[in-house]
Amino acid sequence: MTLPVKFRAWYCDPRDGGWRMDSVALLDLRQGRIQTDEGVISDKFELMQWIGLQDVHGNDLYAGDVCEGQHVFKTCGPQTALYGITHIDEYGKWGAKTIQTKAGLITGLTFPIQNYVDDSTHHCTLGIVGHVYEKPEWLAAYRHEL
């Protein structure tokens, strides 16, 4: 089964300088710019690739999405955390990187996304709450390397 390649972008709208999120209709690598589904052309953007999964609510998951979910430990049970969806290796595997926790998990750990996929529905058990570009503290934790 071949999945479509889809992107969305966090981009600077040249009409007013504001930053927005939209699906990418055209990606021009030679000129270093995008055209959004709304027809806006921008050369200041962060691409977010669809990872081929949907969250617990049926929304497409993209790299850079921030999701809430639980990681289950044998010793202390489930621990709720916020995760940033990210690449974990050069082979195209996706992961959930802890960017904010209440207890039990260390910020910056990345777990394979398969740990959060329900085998019966093939949906991710994480729920999208935003994206890393919305809050500086999320972006800092997302970009932090252990």
C-alpha cells in the first residue's frame, strides 16, 4: 500500500507578516518557496510532513504536531505527557518525543510511534493539542537533544 505524500506548513503570510498553518499545494524547491491551498506564496516556512497516521480523533498527524497521551510503565503504570511527532532515524521512522511531562518520564526521550498505535483501528492513541511552533517552550523542548 502506497501512502500519499502530504505536507502542511507553518508560514509567514507576506500580506500581513503573520504566521499561519495551511496545507501545501505546491512546493518549489528551486525557488525555496511554497504555495498554500489558499493560494498564498511564501518563502518563510517550516514544512511538516504527514506521517501516515491519524490521531485518536481521526485527524492527520504531521511532524511537529504536539500530542497528549500516556506511556505505560510496568513499575508505575500510565504517565501522561505531551509529545512532539518527529523523525527518529535516517530510514524514515517516526517517533513521539516527550516535550512536557507531569512525572515519570524524562523530557527529550523519543519512543517509536508504533508504541502508540492501536492495532485494531490503526489510529494513533495520541490526541493532537497543537504544534511545536505555537509555543516557544514546546519548540525548545522539541529541538533539544539529549
